[in-house]
Amino acid sequence: VAVGILDVDLCGPSIPHMLGVGRPDVHQCDSGWVPVYADAQKGLALMSIGFLLEDPDEAVVWRGPKKTAMIAQFVSDVAWGELDVLLVDTPPGTSDEHLAVLENLKKHRVDGAVLVTTPQAVSTGDVRREITFCKKTGVRILGIIENMSGFVCPHCSECSNIFSKGGGEELAKLTGSTFLGAVPLDPLLSGAMEEGADFIRSFPDSASFGAISTISRALLCDLEGA
Amino acid sequence: VAVGILDVDLCGPSIPHMLGVGRPDVHQCDSGWVPVYADAQKGLALMSIGFLLEDPDEAVVWRGPKKTAMIAQFVSDVAWGELDVLLVDTPPGTSDEHLAVLENLKKHRVDGAVLVTTPQAVSTGDVRREITFCKKTGVRILGIIENMSGFVCPHCSECSNIFSKGGGEELAKLTGSTFLGAVPLDPLLSGAMEEGADFIRSFPDSASFGAISTISRALLCDLEGA
């Protein structure tokens, strides 16, 4: 499956670091910016404002209109090539970035939104507002993922629900959405993201990888049916 | 100490829930909106867009200019009364909300910014950009707090650094900022926020309360000296 990831968190672009691609120069070709390909995951193309800043500590002090223009460029001017899936990672909220993505993807087919929450009420509350946004803007909800869902101590194997429990599944029920699954807190996963390492190849037996792969398969299945 | 909290996370107002004040109606007096007072903590006044929405699930689908206007109103039209400290809680980033707060507080004295990170590189990277923003806009950095800093298993007392280790302190050193302290992951603290309970009175002996109270005292000391 050829996947593209478009990172529209313009003030906090973290995906380049998590995928271990660093800060390569972005090249231009006739059909636009050439996305950056992650070494570890073949076929995974990435575009992020992180590649366009000269200094990694540079603050993107942009108001909404400038953000909107940048996102329009990301959607129209990146030479993604043939993709099966384009995943757009947005910051939290229901503001300029979200509106800009939808407006600029109008010409294309938007399959829907995957909403990620933690189990806590303050987080499900934010996602409830995102659901309202999706309904208002006519975006189908592909499902809800509960992240940071329990922590199994690697020393004693006891589980602690550090950020409460079950909020994602409950939210899915309440709103008639699909519950895609729960991803536990996992130092292996956050360690791999910290190092930009290939989590899938390093920890195929971890609980968090199991959860993520079940969720991905369900999503792909849904999209292929669409 | 009379403290006011202004929640300018317009798309994700979570402070009313965390302080257990629910969604009371906000009243008007001659000098503006009357803030909501938290029951448990005497003298703690709060203003948030959460109080102004009819439906808690309502999405605030606002672009930058509307956000900026709302924040201007929050700064000028709330009857805070006599305050020793006004704490403004912003969403992450360096965009409309942050610029609006600074512009509207120009007439007042802005003592500085408290920056909160997790230990991870993706989070310290975001905070490095916030530091650049503070330098550009002339805001003094009061210090850096490391949140989600290690988890002591309540079953076996072993510590797991779920989100890496030491990133906040290292960032403070690298940028010449004060390191205010590290707050561990604590189910007691997140549970109290989930219920809107009074954490200070319920768990005065917890490690996270110890860390928070040391940080608060250092900050107050700094502000009183200013």
C-alpha cells in the first residue's frame, strides 16, 4: 500500500522526527515538491513544514490566513505520485487548519476522519466537538481510537489506568461511531518515536503494535469497501 | 493569593471540567462578565469559552480573526476584581491565540511565560519553538516545567519513563532557562482532574502535589521579587 502523510501541524511538526527522517532538503520537480520518503517504511511519503524551515527552532508565528495558504500549497503542489492512501495529520481543534484541509481536498475524495482521544473526559469532550465539526462539514467518521489506554508495568505486569479508562469506547457508543481500538501506553512505542526507529520491525510482538495493526487493517478494509 | 485563570484554548476548553465548576451561566455586571469561582479553591476566578457555549458538544469553528476578537473581549471585558496573579492558559503553538494574548495584555504588565514540556524530543522541539517566539516578542521566560515525567507503579513502586527522561531539564540548560521542576505521571492527579475534585486537599502527600507545590512557590517567589 502506497501511503502519503501530510503533516498540517504547522506550529508543531513532529512527524519527521517520529519517522526518523530528520530534516532533509525538499526538492522541486516539474509537478511540484518531492515528498520525503521514510527509509524504514517503503512507499511511505511525507510532507511537513519541518522540511521547509531553515532552523529547527524557528517559530512559525503565523496567523490563520498564512496557515491556510500553506496548506493549500501542500495539497496542490506536492508531487505525491500514485498513492493508495493520503493521511492528513491535523493539530487538535476545529479551526483554520481543519477548514483549509477540507476546502483544498474538495476536488478529491475525502473518505473520512479518524478521531483519536485519550480515555479522559477532557479529551473525549474535545473529540465530541470534533464530531460536531465533522457532521457540520459532511465528513464521514471512520472511527474513534483510544490512545494512552492503560499502562502495563514492565516490572510487575500490573495495569494502571493512568488517564482513566474506557472513555473512547463509551464515546463511540454514545455517538454511534465505530470504535477502532485502544492503544496502550508503551515505552517501546514512545522510545521508537523518540529515536525515529522502525517500531514495526523492532517490536512486532508488543501489545501496542498488535493494537495498531488491528486498527490499520480495519481501516484499510473499510476504505477498500468504500 | 487571589488568582485568575483565563483559558484561551477556544477549541478545547478543558479547565472548567478539571476544576469541577461545570457549566454555570456567566453573569454580567457593570464592569463586564463576572468570572466563575471554583468552590474548592477560594479566590480562584476562572473565565473560559466553555461557559459561553449553549451545548458542550458545540464545535468552535472559528478562524483566527474571530479567535483574536474573543480573546480581546476576555482580556478587556472580564470583571476580575483585585487579582495578585492572572494565569493565561494557551493551547500549544505560536499562532493567533498567543499573539492575541500578548497584544491585548500590552497595557498591563506581562511578567513572563511558563513553558510546559514532556520529556520527549518531539515535545521539547515544540517548546524550543515557543522559546523562539518568546524571544521574538520580548516575553521573559519564567521557567520550564517537565510534565508526564516518569511513572511510579502503584503496585511495585518501580519507575517507568514512559515518555523518555530528562528532556525538560536538558532543554532548560541548553536555552539558559530556569528549570522549575518535574511533575510525574500520577493517576491520583489525573483522577482528580477527571472528577473535578480538589487535588490539593485530597492528596497532600502525593509526589505530584509535592512537585507542583515546589514549582508554585518558586514562581510566586520570582513574581514577588519582580
